Amino acid sequence: MTDDLTALTIKEAARLLRLGTISSADLVTAHVERIERLDPHVKAYLRFTPEIWERQADEADRRIRQGDAPPLTGITLAVKDVLCVRGVETTAGSQILRGFKPPYTATAVSRLFDRGRPSSRSAPTPAVRSASRPRCAAWSA
């Protein structure tokens, strides 16, 4: 096993989560630290919501301990800014959509969340909004 939790494959991370070797909170912390360290240079994230990851990681760890965890429970997940997540600003890289917080979650994202979603309807797979910065005048400084 690598010491860098961000280098694990989904399969490796899922196995370690089920064995109790690592927690979802461990994965979240590793990813948040990496994003905070590198994103100022690569600018890959338009929206970064670690508070959502942390809340979802706690729920994921609880479900894993109870043995009631679908396959992707506890696995960190980044969602491209072109896909809606209910209540999280989604712009598709466009200035015209600034401030838009969809009242629904896109089907593709819901299907991923459903592979690890608790009955409370909040996704246990840690989610973060991301997108490559488009090369357009709207995002020029």
C-alpha cells in the first residue's frame, strides 16, 4: 500500500475502507490537503467544498462500520461543473450562470451517489464541484 492515499485506485481504497485500515475521513483529509496545495498552481477547481466532503465522510464511515455500505461508500469524488448537484453553484464555466444553484442533482451524478448514498438522501461519497477553467474571455482576469 502506498502512503499517499490520493494515489490509491478506487478498488484499493474500497478494500482498505472495508478492512478498517483507513477511513473515509482519512481519504478526505488527504485529498483536501492535496487540492489546497496544488490547486493554486493548476487551477482545476472552480468550486471547492471540503465542508461537504467532511460531513459525507462521517456518514460514510458510520455506514461502513454498520456493514450497510454500497460499493462506493467513502470513496472521494469530484464532479465536473457541467453536472448539477442540488444546492451547489453550477456554472458550466459560464458567467451567465453565476449564482445558479440547481434544485436537483443530475442523473449521472445521482447514479454515482446511489452506489454509496445513505437513506437520509445525503451522498456519503464525498463530493466536490470541479471543472477545468475554460479558455474563454468570460474567465479572463
